[in-house]
Amino acid sequence: MDIVFAGTRDTWERWVGFFESRDISLHLAEIIVPTPVNDLDQRISSLEPMDISSAIFTSKNSAKILISSHRGRDLLKGLRELGALIVATGEGTASILLSHGYRAFSPPIERVETLLRILVNAVRRGEIVIFSSDRLEISSNDYAKKIRRIEVYELRISREGIIALESMLKKGIRRIMVASQTASKILCEVGEKHQDKTLEIYAMTKRIAEPLLQCNNKSFKLNIYNSDTFRDFVAAVIKHNI
């Protein structure tokens, strides 16, 4: 059995072996490529560790990119020394931080807004800083006074990845996993050219599936999960195909 993961290489690399152990081939269509922002050090230098109560890393890339910067490492060191809470969304993000000596709080929740609600209610003083991509969407009106978002990388759409996805569909692979709204939007565009056969799509949450629902492509057979974590999503997709 073959499934395409339409997303980033980091996520695919973490899970491809797990799928293979279940006799499922997980192919990568790298339609999204993380790229560090050019002024990363300048953005980091605007932060004062003493003013920060919590720091949320929303992905492995946010952790990797911040740690790749000398100022980023100094900031993390300062946060640890001052007792700030370091939070990681997902096991992979926590593993990256731990490999560099930073133990992070990693609850079984990968929705940033859910984490924010918990932290805003639990933390009385200091800023909550979010390290993220440029595409993270947060309805931050309720938290505006407490949070500060630092975009450390951009998610760029890869033409080569889109071509790879189209090639896999032409070869007859009809199962696709998506875990971001960006991937869903791209899939809507690609799907217009492949309406002759049914495409079975697995979306991690209803919010991620919104572009797929809006484009109303009748060749899409949508399976929408309410997964709190990517691990839960993977388990649901494998269960569906066993």
C-alpha cells in the first residue's frame, strides 16, 4: 500500500519508518520548504529573557533554527537560568531541544491556541513568546497583552514538490496525508487536474481540512480526524488502512 505525505521533509523522515513497519510505503511530496528568515538575530535581540515567563516552540524547525543562531542559544540559556517554562509542541520538537540540553514541557497537545489558553490562565506575569513559522494562524485577541510572536522561518511552497506530487498521482497513488492548511490549499489546486479518479485524503483536523471542504472537489474522499497530536493522526491513518 502507498500513501503520499504532502508536507515537510522533517515530519516525513520522523514517521516513514513507522509506516514501513506496518507494510505501508509513505512517499514524500515536499511541497513546503522551511527557510530561516534573513533577520533572525535582529528579531531575537529584541527579546529580554527577564520579561519572558514561557517560550513555545511550535515545530522542530522553530527549535532547530533558533538553536542555529548564537543569539538564539544565548536566549535559551538565559531563559533556563531564569526558570522560564520552555514548551514544545510535539515529541520531535521536544527531542531537538533535549539533544541540546534543554528539557521542555511537552503536553499531548499540538494546537498552539490550546496551549496558549492553558498558559495564559496559569501564568500571571511575563510574556509568552511563540517561536513559529510565518504561516501560523492564531486568534490572539484574547491573549494580545501577554503573547509575543517571533517568526523565525518562512514556509515556502516548492514547485519541485508539487511536480513530485502530480507525478505520484499520475502513477496511480491515490491516498494523501495533509497536516497543514497550506498543504490542503495546494492539494485543491493539484486536484483540479486529477478529477478522473477518486483521491482519498486524510486531514489531521477539521481546521486543516477547511480549504479542501471549500474547494468542493467531488473526486476527493475526505477523512477528517480530530487529532490532538501528529502521533494520534498517524495511528488513525494506519488503522484506517489495515
